[in-house]
Amino acid sequence: MNSDKSEKALKRKKQAEKTWHRIFILLIICSLIVATASSIRRVHAEQAINKELAGSTLPQSEKKTNGIMILCYHRILKPSLATTIAQSLSNNRQLHDYAITTTVFRSHLAYLKKHKVEIISLDKAVAMVASGKPIARQYAVITFDDVDSTVYANAFPILKRLNYPFTVFVITSQTGSYDKGTSLATWSQIRRMVDSPLVTVGLHTNNMHFMVKNKPVLTSQQGTERFAADYQESQKILTQRLGITARYFAYPYGESTKSAQKYLTKKGIITAGLTDGVIHEYTSLSQPLPRSLVTVKSWKKVVKPWIR
């Protein structure tokens, strides 16, 4: 009798061990799948960043010329020991190529002022182009893509103090979320900025700021089909949250399609890409406006060579 009980107990023990062994193997497999997917996403993000940064060259013909240069920033970090340590330990490009410190940002603004480059709003820039009158000096427009929380916490106070206008391009479905190593501003923070007459809000899609097979989803066939719905949803959310309708749209990763551009033009929307260049009085407002992605390197290679 005792022998039977012992055998049954031993069988139950072995079965339990097999079950836990299977569970352990399944957990390892799931972890490997998650890690692989995460690695693929990181690679795609890296490739997208490299593609954006690769175009940092100003055409020779546009150096020292009159016109308007639109500057595209992302993250403005306060210089601190924590920031220095994070940048030294992390290979996250969001902390390197897409981020500059408040010290560097202030130096950019001071350099523009010193060289008599007037900072104007996007509204004024578009009005100047629409007038067709010659642009007789150098102007700059400041924009921020994604609207990281550091734009509200660090950049906004600096620009407000200097009375400099700027435009933020919002991903309407991602406000307040953590994305690719960065915390995006909340609707409350964006609303506080919009309360200032210095701030203009544009769209950066609702939920199309990602890659499919290493290409922006907006440029894929699937993206073309769903773009109109995404645009309408982003305008709807913006109206619900801020009580405004956007007049401007910045393409994720700076890439567009003819059909998306045609659709937005019909809606009266002014678009912007990420192509280095200067806007002149003859620039077409029915095509994406050139815009320079600002990094420590591109400031030296693109912006400074343009400024007289």
C-alpha cells in the first residue's frame, strides 16, 4: 500500500517537473521572440535615423543666400551629470543625434541674432512666400518634431523669454507616451504652450510615425490607402484637445508620396519635409517645404555655411 502511494507520488513529482520544464522552455522561447522583435525595431529605427541624418549637406548655390531656413529640432536636454552619464552609457541615438543641450540651443539662438538672422513664425514665412516679393535678407523658422517633454520643460521657457515664435508638430495618438527612449509631452503641456501667441501647432500624423520593412509606413501602398483617415483623425483629436485646426503638416522621417501631398494640398495644408535647403519667394507652397534637421554636426555643415 505504502509502495503504491510512493510510486504515485513519484509519478506526480515527475509530471510536475516535466510541466515546469516545459513552462521554462516556453518562457525562454517567448523571451527570445520578444528580444528579436525588439532588436529588429531598433535596427529599423537606427536605419531611419541614419537616413534622416545622411542628407545633412547644403547645396553650394544656397550658401550665404537670402531666404528662409526652417530648422527642425527634437529634444532639448538640460546639461547635467545625469545627462552626461546617460549619453556616455547609452547608444540610443535619441540621446545623441536627436538631442542637444540647452547650452547648445541658446548658443544657436545667440548665433542667429549676432548674424542678424531674424526668427519668424511659420505663418509669416508662408505669407512672405505667397506674396511673391523678393526676400531681401535671412530669416529662420524654429520647429520641433514629435514634441518631446523637454520641448515644454526646457525649450519653451527659453523661447518665451526671448519672444521667439516656434512651431510644434504633434503625433496626436502618442502624446504623453514613452517612445523610442523619450517621453513625449502631454496634452496639458501642449495646451499651456498653445496659450502663448508664440506657438503654432502642426500635425505629424496620428498613428503613422513608424517603419514597415525599413520604410515609413506613409510611403507604402498600405500607407497611401489609410493616410486620409489618419489625417482626418489627427485633425479631429487636435480640435477636441486644443480647439484648433492645424494648417501645417510635417512628414514623418521627412518622406512623402505624390498622393499624400496632393491630398493635403487640396485641403489647403502646407507641408514640410526634411530636405536641407533655403526657401525663396519662388518656392512652391504646393510641395513640401525644405527643412533642416538640426544636430551638433548639421549645425556646422548646413546652418552655419548658409549664414552670412
